[in-house]
Amino acid sequence: MSGIGRREFIGAGAALLAASGLAQEKKIQGFDEKDPGALADEAWTPFSDRKVRVGIAGEGVCAFGSAFGFQNHPNVEVVACTDLDPERCKLLQSRVKAKRTYPSCQEMIAKEKELDAVYIATDAPSHVELAIMALDHGLHVASAVPAILGREQLEFIPKLLEAVKRSGKVYQMNETTAFRPQCFEMRKLYEAGAFGELVYTEGEYWHYGPSTGGVGSYNGWRNGLPPQYYPTHSNGFYTCVTHKRFTEVTCMGKPSTQVRYLRSNRYDNNPFGTEIALFRTEEGGMARMAVCWDIPSDGGEIGRCWGQKAFYTKDRYAGPNELVKGVQRKKPNLPPGVPAGDHGGSHGYLMDDFIRAILLGKKPEVDVITALNTTVSGIYAHLSAVKGGETLKIPSFSL
Ligand SMILES: NC(=O)c1ccc[n+]([C@@H]2O[C@H](COP(=O)([O-])OP(=O)(O)OC[C@H]3O[C@@H](n4cnc5c(N)ncnc54)[C@H](O)[C@@H]3O)[C@@H](O)[C@H]2O)c1
């Protein structure tokens, strides 16, 4: 939740919560990481006088519908919002100042006449089908992570790619890692050639949860979730830096002793609370990506890389100065009144990147190909862990 979002939450939101009986959720990791990193000296300059008309779906445990600041952007009009839960829908409306509400995302997509784009912040299993439906209705789509969830949804990949291609609309996955200060800087340096090819990358998503359950979820989609089915915060430290992909993976997991992984679950009774993957990268290098939920840790979404010419560890570049001369490594300023938001000050940047992609006809940093490269590789990692670490090939994607 952003600084501004949090104030609104405590004001209008708290009244609605109290009225609705919705319990205030406990603090969730990532929602107190507001530092956007060093910002460029140049002030924000307007880039269009048009407004994108956006519909927002989902205000669940993480209140992600309101957390990305669409309601604050000068080039956005929030025309509609929705949540299946009427109280959450009302709360979302109060936070994003939507003109109209709908009882479901499907109805909003089918019936709202003023929409240009939707932001899908519903539960993870619902993202891909809602995204395809919205694209088929000629709408631009920003989706919360992951793009698809688990092996059962692999069948949606060609349908999603086809929908993006046919519609010609923007599809973006809101991977927060992509606009964390470290990942942003690594990407700018990589693009400028300051690393050469990456030889080795590490990405980690540490998020310890209590034995009987972690963060809640709609219809319990987080219960027993295989860690590498949620791989985007770690894998993003390679895919969102290089815009390249992983070609194969071997992964290992240790059966958890936590109660939440000992129960039966919808993910083939997944027993793993921690999974460590070793990927071969498209550049011929290696990437070790960890998703760890059942072991105590400091928490965090962290990445490092070692290239042929330089490395990036401890949140800083170490390499020859001449390679970074003139490289703009700082995040730009956002429009006045748009908060950078949480998860390393990434929310506002993802939202702004989506709006720029629509209005300026540019590719978003996390387009459908990067989204799938970031997400699907994790699914194969989990499948490898289930097979005791067998090396599996990872498919490539194109439009
Ligand atoms: N750092 C990150 O990138 C990050 C952090 C937190 C959450 N997330 C993602 O954000 C999304 C939301 O997370 P959450 O914890 O709030 O989810 P949640 O499961 O608590 O809530 C989902 C909400 O979506 C609503 N919903 C489901 N289907 C709908 C439909 N068809 N129409 C309208 N509303 C619908 C539900 O009523 C519920 O309120 C998830 O996909 C999660 O993976 C990403």
C-alpha cells in the first residue's frame, strides 16, 4: 500500500471496513518497502493530453486493485471497478474513485462501454482467463503476477499469445521486481553493455509464513502453493534485466515440516515450502533462483548478477567506470501526486509504464513474452523438483 493509499485506507477505507465487518489485514511483507531508490534530476514532463479509461478488478487481502495509483495518474480516468465481494467492491470504489461498479470482472469487461484498459488484481488462478477475455474485447491488459498459475494452466499459453497478437493491445504483467531500484539499475547497465553477457545470476524470494498458514487468499489459492509456481520475484532478476529467457532447469525441494504443507492441497499435494532452481540461461550462463517460504529469514526479494565485465552485488555496480559513463541509471520521476508505492517503490512505475505503452505505442518492460519467460520457467522448475531434480527443457515463446 502506498503512502497516499495508506492515508486513504485509514480514512475513508477504515470507515468502510468497520461498516462492512472486513477485518483489517496484518502487515504483509513487501508493503513497507517504499523507497524507490535514487531518482533522476529531471522533473516529470507530460507526454500526452489523452486519458486512458481504466477498469480495476480485485481488492483482496493485498488490496492490490487500489495500490498501483491508477487513480492518481494525470493520463488515467478510472471509470469502473469490481470485486466479487460487494463490500470489497465498495471499498475499492472509495479508494480509486471509480464512476461505476460491477459485480464481476467478466461483467465489467462485457458491459462497460467506456473502457480502454483493465487492471486485473484478482486471485492468481483467475488472471489468464480474464486477460484473454479482456484482450478479446479489445482492451489493454495489466495483470498482477503470475501470468498463469501452475501446470494446469500451461494450456492457456497459446491462447494468451494469440489474444495479444490478434488484438494488437498491450499486455503487461505487473512484476514488481522489474522496478525495484536494483533491478532497474541492473537493466539499464545491462542494456548499455556494462556487464557483457551475464554468466551467473542469483534471485531470491524469501517470505516466511507461520506453520499453519501464511497470507490469506480467495478460495485458498495460496494453500500449499508450490513455491516455484510463484517464481516471478526471483526470476525477474534475470528476465526483467536482460529480457532473455531460461532454456532448461533442474530444481530441488525439501518436503516441509510445516503444517500447511502436510495437509492435502490442490497442487498434487505439493509437499515443498522451499524450492531452489538452477536454470540454464539463453546466454549460456547459469541462474540460481530461490523461493523460500517455510524457513525463517530476513525476508525480501533480492538479486545479484555477475557478468563477463562487471558484477552487481550489495545493491551496487562494481566494474570499470568507462562502461557506465553517461548511462542513466536512476529511476525517472513520476507525475506529481503519483506515489512510487510499495515493493521497492515499484507500483507507480509499473502503472506508468503501462499507460505510456498504451499512449506512446511502446513495449512495456514486462510484456507478454517477458511475463511468460518469468512465470512458466518456474512451473517447469517445480515439475523438476517433483521428479527429484530431473533436467527439463523450458519452451520459448513468440508472437
Ligand atoms: N509483489 C507482487 O507483485 C504481489 C504482491 C501481492 C499480491 N500480488 C498478486 O496480486 C493479486 C491479488 O492478491 P491478493 O492477495 O489481494 O488476492 P486475494 O486472493 O486475497 O483476492 C482476490 C480478490 O479478487 C476478487 N475476485 C476474484 N475473481 C474475481 C472476478 N472474476 N471479478 C471480480 N473480482 C474477483 C476476490 O473477490 C478477491 O477479493 C494476486 O494475483 C497476487 O498474486 C502480487
